[in-house]
Amino acid sequence: MGLLVTRKGEVAYVLVGYTNAGKSTLLNALTHSRVEAQNRLFDTLDPSSRRLRFPREREAIITDTVGFIRDLPESLMEAFAATLEELHDADLLLHVVDASSPEMQEQVETVQGVLQRLGLQETPVLLVLNKTDLLGPGEAKRMEKIMGGLAVSAVHPPTLNVLVERIGSAMWSSGPNLRNGSCSRGG
């Protein structure tokens, strides 16, 4: 299966994840932007989209969305409906995880549950293990193997090269296969 294209003919990636996983910081690092990024609950309330440029003059749209929380009430889901609409246009969901959080596994499961509630099980997902600068030596590589994602640190741009390469190759290949450093299906 090849990547879908947005209504405007552009490939779209959407950053999803638990609140405070570093989605806005990652958006800024990937796109050289200055989207507000603070260490507080629901700092991002409205989606922010930017152009992500790849080698050979290729580009895609990447969107930062509101962070999810455990036991997200239906009323809050409805309040964020317009914001979450961006997810349905995604060719690839970049599930950003705070790899330094002691509650990482629960947060991953929470986000997967929200994606299922939104009917996004068929959308490809790439797990992005962020904040690896806060881990001990060798811990990031160990987590990549266990979790099947890519270890990065949004505050250390050189670590983002493998992520840019992976999503760029998925964009122009015959189809994404992103598990274990590639992609899985949503939820």
C-alpha cells in the first residue's frame, strides 16, 4: 500500500502522543520552527502544521496535535474534535513517547486506546522514543529493540537524522513497513 496524499496533494504526518511527550519540541527541531513548547499539561490546544523538508527538494506537512491523557473523558474528546480531525488526514502517525517516563508503557497504551476510539487502526504508526538524552548509556538502543521504535532526542538534532530518513523513505517508497524501526498499524 502506498502513502495517501492530503486533499492539497501533499503527504501528511501527524505527531500524536501523551501530553508532555515532546511533540512540539520535536516539530520545532524537525522544521526549524518556533512553536510554543512548554513543560505543562495541554500546552498545545490547537494543531500547528509546518513544512518538513527532505533532500532532493521534497517536502511534507507535519502537524503537532493536542496531547492525550489517561481516561480522556468523552466530553473532552468532543471538545478536541476539530483538533483531532487532523489525524484522519494523516498518511503516517508519529507516536511520540517520553522514553524517560516511568509510566511510558501506560502512556503508550493510553494513546493506542485513543487512536482506536478515533477509528485510526488502519493508519500506519511509527513509534518515536523521545527524550533519550535523559536515559543512561545504552538504554536508548535497548528500548528501541524492546519497543520497536526509533530512539531520538528532540533537543539533540543529530539524533533526528534516522527519523527523517525513515519517514522520507516511507514517503517515496512503494509502501510503509514501519515496525521495528519501520511502522505498525494504529491502535
